[in-house]
Amino acid sequence: MKKILVDGDYKIDNSIKQLLIDEIFIKNVSDSVILFDPICQLINKCQSSTTNIADAAELWLTLTLPDDFKNNKTFSNSLNKRKDNALSEYSLTANFLHPIYQGLKFSQDSNNKSHVDIVEHFLLSTLSDDGLNSLHEYRLKSGIFVILFEKQQLTPGAFWSLAKNKHQDLSNMAEKLLNLPASTAQLERIFSNWSYVHNPLRNRLEGERSKKLLGVYYALKIEEKHMNSTKDY
């Protein structure tokens, strides 16, 4: 920006020029970038199409912040509210039923409410008697869970798919929760891409046809991505 200010022939407001040459302002910006960088990284990861609510809960539970952030009450209070919203009963339960996370990072929310208590209340009020018996075995890592927990390379989907034969209710709940995306970013991208298909110049397209065109568009994108990833082979 300073280079543009010096070398470029641009009309820039004087107040902006003053900020660009103000070393105190530049240092404050730099400090703010460092301060908020962990949160920015967390948000970027949560907006990935491959991140589910169990992953998001783990990211929030393991978030490490600079001391300057913790000491700022305005920042910390605002972040705690956001964190409590993110660590809902659904995301915490998904984290607990994730075969790797297992809720091992649970603590308390900003209101001193135990994450373990939140998950227990949700499961007790949702699961059937058979599901609660399955939950007991999952916690003790007994029965089929002895074998499944030994398989370190199993994905959560494979883990619960294999457990479903003997623990159907608990497996169904785990699969549903672990398939929930962490954010609506991917859905928003779909609507954004849909606007290219159904736009003011093509506003007479029926819903079913525009849906098929969008499917073709995504299929081509997936194929293009696959071809680019295999170019070197």
C-alpha cells in the first residue's frame, strides 16, 4: 500500500494517506493480525466442506490464544459467547461419539456448565434403552468396541458402520451427527454457483432443469479437480 502511495498515480483520500505513513497505526494493525490469527485460522477450517461439527468442536476446544487476547475482557467475552454457541449439545455429542476425539478435551463453558453434563443430558433424553446400553459399552470400550478402538486408521464413518449391526440406535445417531457440516459456507457456495445458472438473463428456467445444470457444473468441476491432481502421474 505504501508503494502504491509513492509510485502510483492514484487519487487517495488524505486521511488514508496519513494512516499509511502512521507507524503507530501500522504497528496496531500488525498486532491485531497476530492477535486474531488463531481465530481466523479456526474459522477458515470450519468453513471447509470436509469439516463436520465434531471437528469444529475439537478446534474450539483446542484453540490457543495470545495472552493479550485473554487479558482483553471485551474480546474474551465476545469470543466466549461465540464459543458457547459453537459448542452446542449437538457438536459436543458428535465430538464425544467421534472415535478419535471421544470428548477428551471437554471442560466447561463460560457459565461453568460441564460439557460432559451437556452430552449426558442430551443422550439420556434422546436414546432408547438399547441405545443407552450401547452407550455404556462405548464408554467402557467393551464388546465390539474393543476391536474397533484398536483399529486406529478407521474413519468415523467406517467405525459406526461396523458397530451398527449390534448397536443400531447409537450408530444411527452418531452417523447423523458426524455428517452435519460445521458451517453453511458450502451451502452458500452452491447458491452462489446457482446464480450463474439461473440469472436475470435465464430466469425462465424451471427448477428441475436448473438443478440438473448445476449438477453438470459440479460434475465437471470434480472431474477437472481429479484431472489436475493426476497430471503428474
